[in-house]
Amino acid sequence: MAHGPSGRLVADVAPALKRELHAALAADGTNFKEWLLARVSEYLDERRQPRLPGIAVSIAVPSNIPLAAEEPATYKTHSKQP
């Protein structure tokens, strides 16, 4: 992949892969440029400040998709029988 002073990124990919990617992104309501810029930002953020293991990652979720809440923990108590 060539690099120069412009803001363009150029990469050769198989035409079938390109079609599949664009179709999937369109189905998700985004486009290649928006998707790529989000992935680049995530990658560079991770390189600047790696996440700690076990810490959840925030992701952008469209407002029409409900988020599942974690069920509260249930604790069993044992009462002592005389």
C-alpha cells in the first residue's frame, strides 16, 4: 500500500470482498468512510492507552436497538436451624 502526503488511503482488495463489506455496512446504516474512521480511532486509542483486562468496552449502538441490562446478583443465605 502506497503512502504519501494526501489524506487518502488506498488498498487493493478482492472485488467480492469489497461488495460484501459495502453491503454489510449499508445494512448497518453506515458507509465505508465512517466505519473506517471509527476503527482507526479505536485502534489508535488502544495503542495510546491499552484497556485493562476484564473492563467492558463501550460501543456505539443505534438508538433503536435495546440494550440488555445485567441481572442483579442473587445471593442465597442459609439460616441456622436449631
